Amino acid sequence: QQQVKQSPQSLIVQKGGISIINCAYENTAFDYFPWYQQFPGKGPALLIAIRPDVSEKKEGRFTISFNKSAKQFSLHIMDSQPGDSATYFCAASGSGNTGKLIFGQGTTLQVKP
Amino acid sequence: GAGVSQTPSNKVTEKGKYVELRCDPISGHTALYWYRQSLGQGPEFLIYFQGTGAADDSGLPNDRFFAVRPEGSVSTLKIQRTERGDSAVYLCASSVMGLAGGGEQFFGPGTRLTVL
């Protein structure tokens, strides 16, 4: 019930293309869903986050789509750039659990020039 | 403003030894989290402090792991009798408040622990 499953494990996209990463969760008590970006040797950095009262949130080239009934959410990176090459983690957190994050397994994105 | 800092950045130790990993959170952040990230995996929660007290230590794998935050700022993660399976990157994060269900967590760069 605490797991967050992420796919794909790795992704290669051409510059200018759309990168899509998917996550699924089981625990219906989760009510905060962030995406983190991590570069080698660095800690994860918050990219964008959503709460289940909305189905979509957009910030620049990054969009989260959220499907509460399916218990799924996804990250879309529009106009992908080589600088977006990194590992992306979805995560979830819920009321009553002190804000601790449950992370997915990660997706390594490579954007080819 | 400084972010979350962690020292050392790398630690190599021998099986059975004791290690301490330090985290300096962002000034004013009352909530502090420790996570462990194994190679190719997402971070796994270890322990959460709200102020000086450990509000949730459910992620600590066993009693060899212990963490303190005596003055509500700097935290130290302590590992006794290290095992090769403890090798991982240990991440620290802080947030303004440990809001249930959210509140941005700012991560440090981590300490890479290698147990030989």
C-alpha cells in the first residue's frame, strides 16, 4: 500500500520531443504528489507538484496530469532539451504521515541533441 | 542563502566500524528528514524530526541506526557496526514545517557511504 510504481526505467527522447513518465500508487490516503529531478552527484530537487483536487498542473515546459480514479499521475516534459537529461522521481505523501515522501524507482531520461 | 549541507560528502569505512553523518538544514526549517538512496533506486525514508524530537523513525532498518537533533537544527545520523549492505547515499532534507501531505522538502547533496 505504500509503494509508488514508476515507468519506464529509462527513456531516450530527441531534442524538441515530449518526454512522458508515469507513476501509479495504491494508498488512497496520499494527497500530495511531487516530481523531483536529480543530476549525478546532487540531491533531488523539486520540479513540480500536484494535489488531487486538480487534474492537471502546468509550469513552463513541465505538466503533471493526475487521474484520481485510476490512481495514476504522469509528468510531461514538452520541447525536451539536452539539459533535461537527468533522473526523475515521482513521489507521494499523505495526511497523517508527517510529510515523509514515498519515492518511485526513478526514470533516467536522455535527451539527444 | 545556503541550502542543506551534508558532511562528509564521501565516507569509506570498514565493516564493523561506527560512522556519523552530519546534516545542516536550511536556517529556520523545523522539519528534517533522512533518506537512504541505493544505487539505481529512489530515496527511502529513514526518520523525520520536528524540532528536536524524532516524530517518525519507522524507516530505520534496525537498531544499528540512530539519529539525533539535540538543538533542533543540525542532525547526526549514526550507524553502528556497519555492514556492506549499508553502502548507499544518505540524503538529508529540510522543510519549513513537516506538513502532513506536503510542504517542499529541500535536499542536500548527500553523503556517499561505502562499507568495505
